[in-house]
Amino acid sequence: MPRSRDRRRVRLTVSTARTVRLPTTPDGPPLLPWPVAALGGGLLAGLAGSLLVAGVLLVAWLSAIAIPLSTVLGFAGGVWLLAHGGVLVVGTDQLTLVPLGLTLGFGALCVSAGRFAYQQGRLAHAGEVDGRQRRRLLWGSVGQVAAGYTLFAAVLAALVSGAAQLWRPALGALVVSACGSAIGAALAAGLRPWAAGPDWLRRGVRGTAVGALGLVAIAGATLALAVLLGEQRVAALEDPLVLDPGGVFVWSVLVLAYLPNLLAWVLAWLLGAGFTVGSGSLVSLSTTQLGMLPSLPVLGALPPVGAADPWMLVWLAAGVAVGVLAGVVAVRRGREETAGGLLAAALAGLGTGLVALAWAAASRGGLGSLRLAELGPRLLELLAIGVPLLLLSACAGGMGAWLVARRAAA
């Protein structure tokens, strides 16, 4: 019997070892020198994003070929800068509403650039690397990719908008490229920053991630329901456009580019803060005040003007559900007792609220210089209503999950 047990242990150890993937070191010389790969990767990411925007606008240009090609390309450069916080001048109006969908797409290009830069730097170091060398490769890759991407933004801004409008898109490009390349380099290095720190901090970060996904889910579902209920108004605003196939393609890309902005506005409405669609307007759970609006089909999904039914406040339950979910996820599968679990739940609720606040702040902007100069969520109201709502509901959800787990253990 002892020998059979020993054999079982040996077999279990061997089978377990087969399923574990040991870290491997890259082989072969680098494709490019590390500085060239990092700086060139940042420049190439910026160039690729601008070419994508130019390609979409060239499809629209085929329907209006009388417009000079240089004007179309200049407008494409302005749209690329707008996605990084720049100002797009159209006639006498200034557009500052950032298309967050394009911003996320350009950030994904920077993720690829950061991953490639780290891999080339790692290939240049034969053999194993210690923690200090890994950090040097990581931060060096991020810094060089961000430098190349920001340089591209500065040169493009100087050519399109002039030196006076250079700092805003350059700063936005620096933030986008630094965040994107850091994610890509960390993935290439096999790092897991969210797994560092004490147990309550890791659970709080996990709860925040789940809460952020919950915010996207409820905002998307509510927006789809609003479009479905206002289908007739949306169709009435869309019919006069008479779009050809190229126009339908460009319009679809435009809607996707501003979809994250619309989701942030809907989320602010769900959390009780509301949003504005111009000066003197307000769309909230309690009332809707609108003035003259442009004939954009998506605006047909807005609620009717006037005081809303008091039962509309039931929509706050969607935010409460997201907070409870974040708190429950933060408390479950933890090693800490009461204090650690409640601290993790509170961190998850606060993190989810800050994510909603930052998302709302990034979605604000203007589509003109007069009435439509201010569009987007009301930040002070979101800070005073939405963030405490998520924080308290996460604490309540965490406490409930801890009590259930304690009773089950008893």
C-alpha cells in the first residue's frame, strides 16, 4: 500500500508538471535595433491611425469629388488631432467633442507598438534578465514609443492647425500612447500589476474591473432601449439624409466613433446626474429641457420634453445593481476577515465611481461656438450623486456577501 501511494504521488506530480508552462526566453537576433523599433513603432502607430481616418474620408470624397483632395487630407489630419483632444475648425465653428471610439482604436495601435518594442529590446539581451533589466526594458519601451507618437502628433498639429494649437493634441497623444504602450509592454513582459499588493487591494481592483464592465453593460442596454422606443423619431431624422452606400459607410463609422460618448451620457442619466445637449438644456431622470437641436438621428432617442414621471427614478436601481455586483465580487474568494472584505468592497465601489466620473469627463465637448458649445454629462452632479451611490451600494453588497459566506461556513 505505501508503494502504491508513492506511485500515485509521482504520477500526480508528473501530470501536474506537464500542465505548467515554464517561461521561455526568446531566441534569435532582433528584427530591428531596440531604439529604432520603439521610436519607429510610435511613429508608425500614429501614421497608421491617420491613414485609417484618411481612408474613411476618401470614401466620402468619392461622392463630392469637386472638393480639393488637399482639403480632404487636411480635414483627416484635423479629425486625428480631434481624437487626441485637439480642436477641429469647420468654417467658423470649433469642434472639441472628442470621438472616444477613435481614441480607443489609436490606443490599441499603441498597445501593439509597445509590445513589439519590448520584444525587440528583449531579443537584444541574450540570456536571462533580472528584475532591474526588465524594468529598464519596460520603461524604455514605453518612453520611446510615447516619444515617437507624440512627435508625430506635434508635427501633424503644426502642419494642420499651426503652432498655437499644438499643445492640446500633443498632450493627448502622450497620454494615449503612454497608456497603450504600457499595456502592450506589460503583456509582452508577462507582468500582472493587478495581482500585486495585499489581498484586499487585489480584490478591490477585481471588483472595480467587474463594476466598469457592468457600467458599460447597463449603458449599452439602456441606449439600445431608447433607440428602439424612439425608432420613429430616429427614422424621421434619418430619411432626409438620403445616403448612398459610401455615405452609409461613413455615417456608420461616425456613429461608432462617438458611441462611447453616447454611452457615457446615458450612464450619467442612469446615475441621476443627467447631461446637457447645449446651453440651457437638461436631460435627467426628473425633467427634460431642450431647445433647437441639429437634425442628428441619434437625438431622436431623447425623452419627451417636460417633467418626467416620478417612477423614472427607478432607473437608479441599475447603478445600485452595478455597485452591489462590484462589492460582491470584491468580497468573494478572499482570505481577509471582516475589515479586509469591507475595505475591498469600498475600494471597488469607489473605483467604479471614479471610472464613471473619468469616462464622463472625457466624453464632454462642443460641436460649435454658440448653443452647442457645451455637451455631455454634468460632472458635479455625478460626483455628488453617482459616485456615492456606487460606493454605498458596493459596501452594502460586500456586507451582504460576507454575511452569507459567514452563515454558510457556520
